[in-house]
Amino acid sequence: MAFRKQQRAARILFVTDLHASEITFRKVLSAVEIYEASILMIGGDLAGKRVVPVVAGAEGYTTSVGGEDFVVDESGLPELVTRIKNLGQYPIVLGLAEYEVLAQDPEGVHARFLEASHAQCDDWMKRLAAKFEPKGIPVYVTGGNDDFMSIEDILDAAPWVINAGEKIIEVVPGVEMISTGFGNPTPWNCPRDVPEEKLLEIITTMADKLQNPKTAIFNLHVPPHGSGLDQAPLLDTSVVPPRPIIGEVASVGSTAVKEVIERYQPAVGLHGHIHESRGVQKVGRTTCVNPGSEYTEGILRSAVIDFTKKGELLNVQLLGA
């Protein structure tokens, strides 16, 4: 291990699918130093899944979180709000009359969701800058298929943090990276779901401009189809919302991602999207990694990727905290 550390010139800490979990994000801020990383990469799906109304009434503040009902007084409100944020959801405190109006207004709920997700994204970017700019540690971030395109302006305007989406960036001397948060279609029609043909075009447009694809990093939110990093419960799509079929799994990764990795054979593929398919797999000569995600449990799943001074891949290791 000491020999490998002497060879190492750069260490990337890669995390993904944080889904607005505040406790998991705080662990990211600490993990860079703990794992001696020189670069931080945050993959797609920054946003949470839903807003959670916390209704103010005569008995206190009432809400339901994870199927459990809560009633707290003023002193218990901060702890309740923190609990909701740690689960990757957005608490909004409402009066009873406001809640009743909003409950009948899906567009209003969506607007409040966007407002909350924008505020959370902006807050995270500022905290990343405050933590890592003084240390000179580069931070690269991309959106994911769950993230609305409206966060791009926030990422572009963020201090210090680099929005890596749809760009070619030299992240280590001699090692370029291409990134995208777009993914193949899902049953949920996510904001960045696109047909496989379009996804192939997005990736190859960048890959064709690389100086040396074989030393590159392909930071692609969706894992390659059939790679072992894309195993998810098989869904019954005859019902809304789709529900898992107990005991059955399927490969749900992208055929476009598989094609470009097999064609260009980069050094590393960085993926996420399928939370339960954590692992490291080879696709040809390419080492592909999916750190997985357990954000609802407050667990940070991550990976470190080490490079030598010559820009050669040295090591890929899964981590958890």
C-alpha cells in the first residue's frame, strides 16, 4: 500500500446520487480529507424526490415522514426539519389554509419543489466552494437524469465548483474527462431521460474530440447495459407508479453507454443511477465503477480512483461511511 501511495499523483473521490440528503452531503465534505483525495467529483442526481408539508396548527407542527406521523411544538421543529432533509426531502412549513390550497394545486407543488431544489443546490455549491477553494481542491459536478435542467444556471454560476456536464476537461495531467447526466428512458420519464440514439450522439460528440480516449475518464451517469453495474428490481409498468416485482431483477443500463465504452475503451467509466448495483467491473479494458447510493440511510457510498504522474490508472477502490 505504501508503494502505491508513493506512485500516486492524483486521487479522485467520486460520489453520486446524493439526492439532497443533507447528512450524506456533510459526509462528502469530510471524506475528501479522510481519504486524502486531491480532486472531488460529484455525479448526477443532486435533487431530492419530493416536498414534505409541515403544517402549523393548534396542536403544533404536523407531518408524515416515511409513513410515520409526527406532531412537534416550536422547540421540536428544527430537529424535524433536519430529519426530513437528511432523508433527501424538502420540508416546507405551511399554515393550514395554505396547505389546503396547495394540496389541490399540482402546479403549485411543482413550483415549490423547484424552489426548494434550487435553494438546496445553490447552498451545496457555496459550501463546497467555502470548504475546498482555500485548499485548492478542484470540485467537478454534473446533473443527473433526475435533475431538472434549471439547475444548470446554478452550477454555471457557482464559485470554484466546475460544471462538468457536456464538457471535455483535463482533470489530471494527460487525463481528459467527458461527462453527461443524460440517461436512457426510465418508467418515470425523468427530466434528462432521452432516447438511446440521442444519448449516443451526446457522448460521441465529446468522445470524438478527445486527444487520447484510452487514457480518458467517461463520467456517464447511467452505467453500461449488462455490465453488472445496472442490476435493478424488475418493474411492473402496468400500474402507476411502477412497482418492483419481488425477487426479479433486470439490466436497466444504457446500450449507448455500453457501445461508446466498448468503442473508445477509456481508462475509467464513472457511473451511478442504479443505487443498489454497487461494484467495479471491467468492460473490455475499461474499469467501470458504480459506488452505489444509500442516501436515505445517511450512508455515503463512494470510490477513489488513483492515477500516476504519467496519467496511468493505478487503482480503483470502493469506500463507504
